[in-house]
Amino acid sequence: MFVSTDNEASVNNEHLEEDDIIFIGPSMALASQELRSNEAPTPAPHPHPHKNTAEGSLNVRSIILHIAGDALGSVGVILSGLIIWFAQSPARYCADPVLSIVITILIMCSAVPLGSVFFLALFFFFG
């Protein structure tokens, strides 16, 4: 295995073998050692307990809401495009704004309770 921290060795590939690895710094060396080991890395013990609640953490709920909002937006664009494409009525062009408003209301109905939990947590943390 070839270990180097200088730029010269990474630019000049003539003396490197296929199995050789170039480490740019200590963090790369540690990451490579973890990947090459057959054992899964074990988390370091820490003193605080973790609660496994059915609701999940605020971060996970926010991520799920974000992904659901993006998915709903994409479905709304596809539906409004299909309505505009296939409908013959002059009112077909209202499909895009109507679907956008409906999707916005659905997202807001989920985001407002999530935001209130967040602000209550901040209030109790700093208050």
C-alpha cells in the first residue's frame, strides 16, 4: 500500500500499482481503514439515553414533510399538464393554479403543527 500526503505522488501515477491507495490526510486514512476492516464500526458509548418514540424526531418529520411536498408538487405538475393537454374547455388553464393552491394547503396543514412543535421546543429551551 502506498501512503502519501504530497501532491507529487498523486499527480505522478507511474509508480502506483492497482491496489495502492493515496491518502490525502489523516481523515482519509481513518475512513479507508474503517472501510477495509471486516467489522462494522461500533458507535462510541455516550451517557445520554435515546428515546424511541412513535412520532420520531423533529428532523425526521421535517425531512419526510419536505420529500412529501416535493412529490406532491411533481404529481401536481403532471396532473395539471395532463389536464391542459387533454381537456378541451377554455377553463383547462385554471388547473395549474388550482392544483398548486390545493397542494400548498395540504403542505401547510402538515407544516404548521411541525413548526409549532419546533417553536415550543425553542421556547422551552431558551425560556
